[in-house]
Amino acid sequence: MLELARYGARKRVRGALALSVGLSAFSVLYAAFYPSIATGFDVAEYVDALPPVFVEAFGLRAFGTIEGFLATELYHFAWIILLGVYLAYSAAGLVAGDVESERMDILLALPVSRGRVVTEKYLAVVPEILLVNAVVAAVTWLATHAIGYPVAATDLIAVHLLSIPYLLTCAAIGLAFSVAASRASVAQRGAMATVFGLFLFETVVSATDYAWLGAVAPMRYFDPTAILTENTYDFLAAAILLAATVVLVAASAQYFRRRDV
Amino acid sequence: MAGRDNLHPRVRCPPSMAAIEIDRLTKRYGDLAAVSDLTLSIESGEVFGYLGPNGAGKTTTIRILLGLQSPTTGTASVLGHDMTVESQRLDALERVGYLPSNPRFDEQSTGREVLDLHESIKGGERRDELLDLFTPPVEREIREYSTGNVQKLGLVQAFMHDPDVVVMDEPTSGLDPLLQERFNEFVRDERERGTTMLFSSHVLSEVRRVCDRVGVLREGELVTVEDVHDLLDRSGKHIRLRVAGDPPENAFDLDGVSDVSRWRDGGETAFSFTFTGDVNDLVAEFEAYDLRELDVEEAPLEDVFLTFYGESDA
């Protein structure tokens, strides 16, 4: 049971640690940066001068507080964009990489169903998502305390926990490209373009009368600024993301069941 | 475990059931038919050689047989299980081993990690025995492996769960002669144990050494299926000889002589020809001449098969 998932997760440990260290450094950097913003920078003036689309894209409405600052720099930028695109890219290589390199031949000669191969390859990414969130949450808590602008642990736990469904969806988008493409590079480019494209799309339409179109983008369902500055926890949005993940993974498994390898 | 030694091979599957059945298999890619109306039956315990030039459709047949690709029409079954139906295919794969041409593994894994994964899913009762025989460097990462080492790992992986049927695609390509010989010996031992084996090759001399029957594929069509020995008998012998002097025109003009070449060499005349007739007639013919040198060889299978896939390829 789950032998492939466990094997896959083990292979990703080094990458997960590197990612955790990198994003922790990012968090520390911005935490170190904050005090000079808090004291020497007129945030209200800065935000007013920006186009509303921009404010919306990066959740800048509460930029003056440490929570708002982190929501923008760490969670909108590093989590929604960087980590979302990275996970889509990484998951896009899961199946297409094995098909392209012909590793899939030996794998499929094992008595495992196609659906199981796809699902377990996806599950191998989950521990990495959990690890990165756990590590960076802890580091961020420490960093903000160190600079004298502490963020409550509950706030950090909330934003990291609620980011997980979003990140799972991004990885599931990558998986969908991975089963459809025959080359890893094609799948990766498609997945990255889709996640980033959805971000841009959602940002742009949200300032128009067609904001409802943005419902197709996973970014719509994760609002770090609301979580950190207003303590608004949208569990329905998280559930929608989890449902989307399940649908994408199931559809990917079903597609892979029927295709020639 | 009882019944697993060479003297008492375990009964692999009911003798009445063919181990591999392919019926009117066709695989088309647009206008191109990679495999066309292929019908083939491989008996339990048989070693079957699947021959043909590159692009003939051997690999396509094998990949359809293992469920990697689906046929356009026709069926393929292994141990009585329809390989196009996933639930049946999974049942069959528990008892099947596969060695693809150019086997590929995760480069960052060690051989041990890969074998552990395989063992956790399909079992590995023969793993240690096979590692003693083939010795891939399991502690090292696969990206450091030579072609031979990858092939060795592939062989261990294919046989470690003691399968009833093993399908191999070009198993000896890239192997040095020593390893090829070890492989041949291994196949002969496996045959004694009752394992059914299908392997595709264009190394004909190996096929002749280990196979019971041979099928020849050409441009997606099965041209013939024959017993290896029948083929060899039909192909006859290559004779090279030298006689003193200059024999008459009709020298060695017997039934069963073909492709005659003759040339003068100093005070002697040399002949070479293929002979499929009665050896006694040939010996009688020698008495008329002063025989200086005589070489008798089995005709290489190459010559036989060229008649199947030589003509229109020229």
C-alpha cells in the first residue's frame, strides 16, 4: 500500500529541504527589511498612488502592518506565485518525465494499476508541501519575534494551513499536464503558464465587472491578506480547492488509464 | 519451497493453456500498420525467439502484450488473462517479468532502492540468488552504471519474483560476450525450471542456441514460425574444400548443392558451396579427387533469414 508514494516522497526529501531553506531565507530577509518600512515609509501614500489592480494583486491594502507586509511579500508573492508555479512545474514532471525517459515501461510492468501510479506519484508531493509550510511557519514566527514585530502563532498557523489546499491544487494542475503530455518540458511549460496565467487573469478581472470569471482561478480561494490582517478564515474556499484537487487528480488518473505509453 | 529445484520444475500453468496468445493483433498509427493481423501462440515452458529487422514491429508487439499500448484490433493474452482489461492484466503481471530494450531506472536511486521498491510490490524470493549471478553494483547510484550494469539490474528485476512468463526485448544488446554467454546459460536453466520466455532479438546466433521456436516478423507481419532445428536442417551446411589439380566442370554437381564458387589457387582448386543433400553422396564424390582441405560448417541463420527479410530491403 502506497509503496510508490513512499518511494517518491523519499526521492523528494532533498529538494523539499532545499525549498524550505530557500523560502525560510526569503522570509527572514523580508522580516529584516520590515522595520525600515514601518518607521521610515509612508505606506498609505504609497498604496494610494498604485493602480487598484496592483493593490489587489499583492494584497497591499494593509501593507503598513507586519501582518499585511508579510501577506504581500511572503504569501502573495512567494506562496501564491513562486511556490504555486514551482509546484505546478514539479508535478508536471511526475508522469511525463517517466514516459519520456522510458522509465514508465518498467514501472507499468509491475502489478499496479495506471490509476494507482498517477495517484501515488501525486501523493509523493504532499509531504514536501507540508514540510515547507511547517518550516517556514516556524522560521517566520521566530523572525518576526526577533525584529520586535511579532506575528501571532495562530495567524501563521492559519495562513499556512489554508495555503495547503491552494498549493495542492497547483500541484494537481501540474499533474494534469503531466499525464496528457509525452514530454516533461512540454508539461512543465504548460503547467507553469497555466498557474501564472490564472493569477494574472484573476487579478485583472477582479477590478472589472467580470470579477466572477476569476472563480476559475485557485488564487481566488486563498486570500492571505484577509487571513493575516482581518482574521477571516474562509473554510468554504479551502473546501472548494480541495474538491478541485480531487477532481483534477481523479481525471488525470482516468486519462492515464486509457492512453498508450 | 517444494518443487522448485531443477529436477522437479514446478508446473507453471495447465499444459493445455498457452502461456501467450496473440490473435489477429493489429496496431495502426494513422495509415501505418506497425503490426498487422498477427496471430501467435507460445506454449507454457517454451523459449520463443522473435526475430526481425529494426522497425519490423517486434517492440510494438511486446508493448501491446504488456499493456503499455492498446491494440487497434485483435487480442493479446498472457496466462489466460486479457491484457487489454486492466483487472486481468494486473493479475497476469504478478506472474510476468519484463525486460525492455534500454531499461531505464531513476538515475538518482541506487540499485538497492529500486529493487526494494520492486520487491515491496511484486515480491523478490529470487533476488539474492540473481544478484549473486548477475552482480549489478546495487549500492551505487544508477547514473554511474555502465550499460552492462543497467542490463544486469534489469535482469534481476525481471526474474526476482520468480515469474512464470518473462518477456525480454533485445536482452543481449550492449552486453559483452562473457555476459551474453552467462545470459544464455541462465536462459537454458530457466527453461529447465519451466519458465516461458519470449525474447526479441536480431542476434541470430544466440537465438539458435537457446530458443525452441523462432518467429520472423517483417514489416508488421509474421512471415513464419518454425522450430529452430527444422530451420537449421533446411539451411544445410557450408562446405569449403580444396582439391589438387583442375577438376572438370561438373565436379561436385550433385543434388542439394547450391551457390557454388570455385577458384584456382596455385596447383589447387578451391570450392565453396551450400549443401542440403545426403552427406553420403557428397562423401562418395570426394573419392574421385585428391582432397587437400575440407571445412564443414552449419549454415549461419543469417543466410536463412535473409531469404525472409533480405530481398526488398536491398
